[in-house]
Amino acid sequence: MKDAKVNMNRAPLSEKDIDKAKNFDQLMKMNAEPPVKIKWAKIGGIVAIIGGVLGYIFWPGNNREEQIDPQKSDKQQTETANSEFFKQTEVPYTHYVVNGGAGDTIVTPNGTRLIFPAGAFEDKEGNVISENVDIQFREFHDVPSIFGTNVDMTYDSAGTTYHFESAGMIEMHGFKNNKEVFVNADQPIIVELNSHYPGDHYNIYFMDPDGDWEFVSKDTSKYEPVVMIMDTMNEERPPVENYLVIKSKEDNYKKAKNELNQKINEAGLIVPQKANDELFSVKLSFKEKEFPELKGYKGILFEVTEKNKDFDKSLTKQEWTDIQLSKEGEDYLMTLFGKQKIKLIVRPVFAGEDMEEANQNFEELFAAYDAAHQGVLSAAREQMTTAYQSYKATEDSVINVINQSLNQAAWSDELSQKAYNVRRIFEVDNFGFWNSDCPQNLPKGQEVDPVFVNADDELDTLTFTNLYIAEYDKNAFFTYWGEWGHKKYINDKGEEKKQFISLPFTFNPKSETVLWAITNKGELAVITPEELGKVTFSKKAATTIKMKLHKKVIDVSKIKEAIGWK
Amino acid sequence: MKESSSYHQTDQQIKAESEIIELSKQDPKQFRSIYDKYFGQIMQYIYNRLDDKELAADLTQQVFLKALKNLSKYESRGLPFSSWLYRIASNELNMTFRNDAKLKTINMTDGIIGTLQEEIIDENLVEKIGKLKQIIKLLKESDYRLIELRFFEDRPFKEISEILEITENNAKVKTYRALDKLKEMLATH
């Protein structure tokens, strides 16, 4: 209404104006013939009056008149076909019962929350209803479901017609004992629409009783991806041992390991270790009497340990006059004599090829000592093994949980990128259609004067009202109001004529565009982006657009399939 | 609130009209008296929302054509036949505005201002005409339609409910809510 022109004290119609307009004979004539409706269409910014033949594009070749099937030109037939089509494809309502006095919160299968406060309903007299109310509800989240329900998605603003790109839409009605009830404006229903589309550029619109969309409010979207996913993770996470239990098991293992090492040490044994490729080692000759723990081992190397923090690698290239090996506690000490005296902490290790033999030697020494000392070493080793297995089992569960968490975090990222859980929150103070939308202009780029034909029979020219266009990357479809195909009209002499008619349309050739229409036979005629991409457009002549006919389109899923909507 | 309508008809008049409608269902030529009776009224109603006499004339002819074509579906509910014509006219206007919102027009008169003054109880409303002209545009189309039918067209709520296909009480509730909105906007803008 904000664009309405306001006149003050404009002269009313005079008797002369009215008499001039009245023509009962013409009315009788029109009544006897198929209706020639005055319809206004807005195409590419040009307003064309579609009355009689003005504004139509005439298909070249007058001899086509002879090919006209009178049945096809019947506008009523087309309207009936449309009506029958939408009867089958409209999204069904879901029914809920809400107690008016207590209120309730309903979560729909799509995750949309409907919050009914106590006293949300009133009867036609304005009395608040405290009894049960039957709620009829349905929601729409994509082009096929909106189209299938035949919801007009055009929006007029400042004299321009826009087409809604939807982030989700609902329709809700209330009944008590089959009688319509109304929303109590003082206790509006709160809708948290679970939208599939991110972004804060969608506004809330309400379809008023006249079928016009009215702007209600700016976007009130709320993102909840983290909360929802964390909840899911908590629900699905396997039981995890308490951290203290894990720590205690690790301590037990370390303690058992130390005890074993201590006993091995007391037994005068060394546990063979493999040489570290990163460290320097040297082969030394020594007397086994001085180092009995090394008895029986072959290929022993003495490795400069990490304890030598200031170890100078150039020492390995110097010449030495003597080397001494001694033992200080658990460490071996290697002293190098030359121009200088250098002391290095070393440990006995084995190269890979000698490791197996060293282990065998160790096991023999271990067994011999154990046999002589009442199994003290094997008992300590068993204790350590048990403690290790217990700790490892817990450690594995920890690792699994960490991996699972990482996987879920990745999944969570993916979900949040898709923004599956954007909630668009608004108050409903009237039953009807509510829509979260962004007005869009008709696509631009390629203007087409089309002749729509059956892809399987090019002589079969298609007749329909309204042409629909959608781009795969937008949740919107654009409606060209008008008629295409064969049409009857009455000329100035009052004679009935038949003519081929068409209206131009534009589309963006850079987008994946799909076109469709409901033919006068009730089929869904579609041209996919792939086929549209093959069409050669001419500026001088009409372009033949071959549309595939889909019969038995009985629900939204069939529309999706036919127009290739993902 | 007005208790009578300038278009008020007696039960006898309504009954006589129903008989003509029944005859017209068999013989469309009988429809002439209905056409002559209401053409001007419906054309004026349409013209009040437009600024184009020719378009108003075309749409009015369409209203009567639709009425005639669907006459077999019409059942008298004790209301003047004009209620049905208004309903068709209202739908025709909706379709027209849907295709070109620029055509929307509001025609105010001193008489309308007087009626609003009476309903809104604002003695200074006449002085606020400039403001009212701006504010009335902010109303929703549906709210304006209710105010227009009730206060400008003087239609009883029973007829408004028939025209807008809502219950009589709902028509009352919605009309006075619309009037409250207008009052509030006048006070706050």
C-alpha cells in the first residue's frame, strides 16, 4: 500500500461515464463465447495488455491456423488442467492438537518449533479459547514443494514485481469443532522455522487474506549449529573412563616396569637396546670379567647417550691414544685420551642384525637368574605385563574417543557450513502463510521469443498458461504470467479467430536454468539446463524450445525428479 | 457506528432479486436488470481503487461476466446480490494489483474524512489530512479493504463477511483492529 497514489476529493464517476462503460449486449456476447479475460502481465519491464491480440507474438506462417486443435485453445481446459495438477502435488497438512488454555510447544519432523503460549487462540467473537484446538500445519523448504502447492511467490514493492527467494515458508490454521479459530493478537504464536538456507538477508512476509504478501519484519535468524552438534556428540559418545583411573593405571604400569628394571639391574643383567641411528656409537674391546652383565653378548656397540648435551660431533673425527670404559651407577662412562681428555656417558646397544641374538642371550640370562632366585624376575615381569595391558586397554579407548571426536568435529564443520540449523524466529498473529524471503528480480541476459513444442514430437505445439523459471543455485522460481500456444479470440467484428500466441521471456545463460509449465493436458513440460544449453537463440526469429513431457506427476517428489531439483 | 447502509435493501427487495437471479440462470438476458442496477455501484467501487476510468470499466464488465458465467453456483443467503459482485470485484482488483502495484489508488473525500473522524474520535483529523494521506498508505491492503468496505462503502458487517469470505464476527474484530492500527499510526507518526 505504501506505493498507492492518494487522491483527495477526486470527482466520482458521472452518469455519463457509467453509461458509456455499460454494454449489456457485449456482455451477452462475451458470455456466449469462451472468456477473453483482461489480464495484465509484466514482462521484462514492459507492461503488455493481453486482451484480444494486442501484445501477442504471432508465430510466422498463417497456415498454422489450419492445424489448430480447438480443444487446445480452450482456456478453461488449461485452467482445469492446472487445478487438477496442483490438487495432486500440494504438500499435505500435518495435524496437531494444542490445548488453548495450557499452550504447548510442538517440534515438527523438520525441526521447526511452534510455541503456543497459553491463551493463543480466540473465537470469532474474540473470546479466548481454553479447550483443544486442531492445528493444520505444513512447511515448505524448496522450489518443488512451493510450486506444487501453487503458492504465488510474487511480491509488489514500489511498483515493481519481485519474485521471492525462500528460506522457508509455513502455513498454519486452527479449528475448534471444525470451526475456524483465530490467533489472539495479545498472545502470538512463536515460530522458530528450521531453515535450510543460511544468510541474514531474508525478511518475514505474511500473505494477507487478499493473497498479497505483506512485509512484516526484518530477518531474525539464529544459528545453533554448535549447540545441536555438541548435544549429538554427547549422546553418541562411548563411555570414557575417568581420567584419574587412566592415570592410576599408567602409574601402576610405570611402577611395575621400574620394579622389574630394578630387579633386572640387581640381577646384574642389561636389557638389550637397539642402536639409535641418530646417535654416535663405537665398538670397544673390553674384558668380560670387568663387565659381567655384558657376558655372552656379541656385537655390542657403545652409544653416546642424549645425556651428553654438549657433545661435539667433531670428536668423532679426532685421533685418540687410549679409551677407557668404566661404570658409574647404571651408566657406563667412556673416557677418551688424546690431545685432550673427554668423558662421555654411553650405553651398550646392538645394531639391527645383532638385536635378535642379543634378546635371546638376555632371555637365557634372565631364565638362569630367575631359576636360581625363585622366579623373582618372571614374577616382576608378569606384574608389569598385567599393568601394561590394563593401561593400554584404557589408552586405546581414549584414542578411539579422540579419533571419534575428531571425526565428529569434521562432520560438525561440514554441517555448520551447510547451515542446516538456522532458526528464523517470528511471531504469528494471524493464521495463514508466513514466509522467510528475499525478493529477487527476474533473471536477465538472454531474451527469447519462444515456441514451446513437445520434445518427442516437434509438430505438437504446447499450450499452457504461466511459464516457470528457476536457477539451480537459488531457492526461487520466477513466474511469467500469460498464455502460450493456441488461443481463441474475438476480433473487432465480433468473429471468433484462432491464433498462435506467445510471450517473450528472459533467462540468465550463465546460470543453470530450468523452465517448466503445466500443459492444457495436465503434463509437466520441462526443459533442463543441459537441453536449454543446446538451444541456439535468434534475435530475428522465434526460437523452438523442446520440452520433455512428464505425465503422472502426482506429488512433490515427481516434480523434483522432473525438474532435476536437488 | 452506522446502523443503516445507503445500499440497504428490504427482505422483499432481496427476495425479488433472488427470483431474477433464478430466472437468469435459465435465461441470461434476464440478468439485465441486475446489471443495470449494480453496474454503476461496482464500477465506482473499482474506480475508487484505480485512477483509470477505462480500466475500471473493463474490470467492471469482467466482474459481471464472471458473475454471469458462475451464476449456476450462486445461492442466495438473504443478502443483496451485490455482496457477491463486490467479492468478485475485490478479487479482480487483487489480481490487477498483483500484476501492477502501481495501479493502486486511494481516493479520499471530505465525506470519508468525516466518517473517519467520527470513528477515530479525533476532532482535528481534518487538519491532519496531509498526515492521513501518508499514513493510510501504510495500512495493509487487507486492513484498508475492511475500512473501505465498512466506512467508505457503508457495507454492513454481514455483507463484508460475505464479500471477504470470513465470518461476520471476524469481520467486526478485524475491522476494528484495522481502525485501531490507523489510530495508533496517526498518534505515533
